[in-house]
Amino acid sequence: MLLERDLIQSTGFRNVREGDRVTGFQLRVRMPSYRGMAASLIDGIAVRVGDLVDVGPEVPRWTFGDTTYSLGELWDSDGVRWPLEEAAIVTVPHEGGLPEGTHEVSIELRLRMSYIPEEHQPSTYRVTRHITLSPDGDGGPFQYGVSLYSYMTDYGTVLDLETALAHVADVGATGVEILGEGHVAGYPEPTTEWIDRWFALLDRYGLEPTNYGSWIDTRLHSSGPNARRLTAEEGAGMLQRDLRLAKRLGFRFVRPKIGVVSSDLVPDPIWTESVERSLDLAAELDVVICPEIHSPTPIKHPVVDDYIELIERTGTQHFGLLLDTGIFQDRPIPLRPGELPGRRPAFLDGIGVDPADIADIAKYVVFIQAKFHDIDEHLEDQQIPWEPVLRALKDAGYTGYLSSEYEGEREPWRSIEQVRRQHSLIRRIAAGL
């Protein structure tokens, strides 16, 4: 499994229990050297968490493989190693553990290097970062998942499939959402070996497939002297291809992103026939087709009315609405480097849909993408008003998935901590509704 660049890893920061008691907390630490080394060369790790915990280097215990050691036991050990590719698990005894939320964690890690003169030893690594404790306990009426889209630009560069799924599971999520053409190797015909590994990883991390993202590329043949419009039959073929693959991978929902013909995301007119041609297959596979309501399209809009009209007219149980919480954004996303005011799409300032509007469409909503852009170290979302959104969902009787969809700044590894913050934030709010 790939590791984060920071010595203190996000994944694995959690309270630990012995029976009914919380007896301390754990964090994972990456080897800071350019090589692995014998664990007997560790001279300890001091750990401070804000003004809550401050322990010396001899206090924490170390876990390598399946065995936990005191510092003294490591000094006397033979054959115990800290490999470069594996994080050590550091356990700090602390009765009652740490409170939920984001914490400033500091370590002072001491290692002995035999090839450096003793007067310059131990080699000491001092690191501080903010990390969020894995949520523990009640999350209210909802289920919790993560879209692997959250890790875009990290995925395939600093994250692989297993590492991404491990991060999803570590926040206490039970569901995972993917993009077919973004995360399925060999799409649209993955090998049997890849599919077997997919299910093995789901089993290892206790996850279930939730929503599968697909596309109806209506501009597929829109360039050149032979340019033409995509036909409804071709659109249905694209959708049906992904319905079948989604079913093979265990997904219940398929979100087709349909080509649009206007700035408020009115879908290409072929969408209706393409979907209707696919409803029998969706019923046969027991998969629900659910296009998204996505900014700048609000809830009260002809696009949504048309989706509902199709449901009512056909009586289908296999077409529903996916709600993207970005429509509730009520504060602007900060300008990025080089962006000038008034030079970017206005919806990036937020369209501020009233969460009360959820009540009008609630019975058609089958899935929620919990879109967000930035949550600070105080667990305050800078764009999305979560309390009224979650309250409106609860009041409407929604008990399905809230699937994290981070769409903020894309510095490497930032998405991991941002998803952790969102899960801590929305679980805390939901539990108090």
C-alpha cells in the first residue's frame, strides 16, 4: 500500500479500545530514512497533541506486523524491521482517548544511524501536522461513503486502488463510488483478474459498491467534415454498456453524465429516448439510473421536471435523481492563481439553493453526492451549509448514502485529510439532528 509523503500519516489516526474502555490513540508513521532498518535502532518517539497530550519518547508502543512492542523490547529484539514501504503503528496510552475533531499532532522521532558519528546521534525528525481523528460512533440516519473522484490527480500518481480503498475504509465509510472510465483498468472490458482483485479488496476493507459514474458522450463525432449528432440508439448503447459493467462490479446505481446543450446543463434531447431504451435492461439488472442535479442547475428547474415526468409517465423503479450538494453552496470558492473576478463561471460563487426545496423531490432522490471544496482545521466548511442540508434530508426521510465528493485544491494528498474532515463534520451534525 502506498504511503503519504508526510511522516505522520492521515490514515490510522484513531482511538483504541480494550473492551468497553478507550485506553489511548494510534497514529501511523512513515520511515523518514531512505532505507528500512532494524527496529532496535529506534530511540523512541515523543508525541504531543495540542494541549491534551505530551509524552516522552519512551512512552509510546510500537507495532510491526502483528506484534506490539515497548521501546525496551525493541532494543532487545532481533529480526524486527521497519521497512521503507510500511508505516509503523504508534500507540499512545491515554485514558479516554482523544475527542473527535481535527488535532495538531507533533512528533519527535529519534533513530540511531551507525554510520553517523555518535556525537551527532540520535538523528531526530520533528514534524507537526493537523489530522482528523477517524469518526467513531453514531452518524445519524444516513449511510456514509466516498467517491474515488475525491482523490482525482492523486489517483494513479500517489494513490493506487488499494490505497484509495484503505483511506475510504479508515474514515468509517461503508460505501465506495467510482467512475467507470476513471478507475476500472482496461475499461470497458476489465480482465477477470482485475474484477477478482476488485472484489477481494472490497472484502478486505469491508466496503460495498454504491454508485458507478458513466458518460453519454453526445459530442463523440462532433468534429471534422463528417461531423454529426449522436443518435439516441448510440446513446442507449453507451448507457447499456455501463449498466452491464456496473452490475458485474456489484453497483446498484449508475450516474450517466449526459452531454449538455446549454450553460444551465440542459441535457441533449436524445437523453429521453436513450434512457427509455435502457429501462428494461436496468430492471433486469436491478440497477437504478440516476442523472445528477448539479450546479448551476437548481432543484426548481425544467431539467428536474423532465426527469420526474419520465418517472411518473413510465412508472419505473429504475430511474431516480442523484442530488449533488454543490447546489447548496452559498459562499464563493476562492479565486485560484491567475483567475480574475468576473472571468470564471458565476456558479463557482454558489447558486445557494434553499435546502427546503429538497422536500419537493425527496421521494425521487436515490443517492447523494456530498460535494464540498474546503473544510478548515476547525471543521468549518467554507462553502456548504451542512446543518440545514442534513436536516432537510432527515426531515424528508432520506436514509441512503452521503458519498463524499471532494472538489477542492488538488495538491498531492490534500484530499485524504479533507475527506476525513468532512466525515467528522457531517457525522457530528447528523448525530445531533
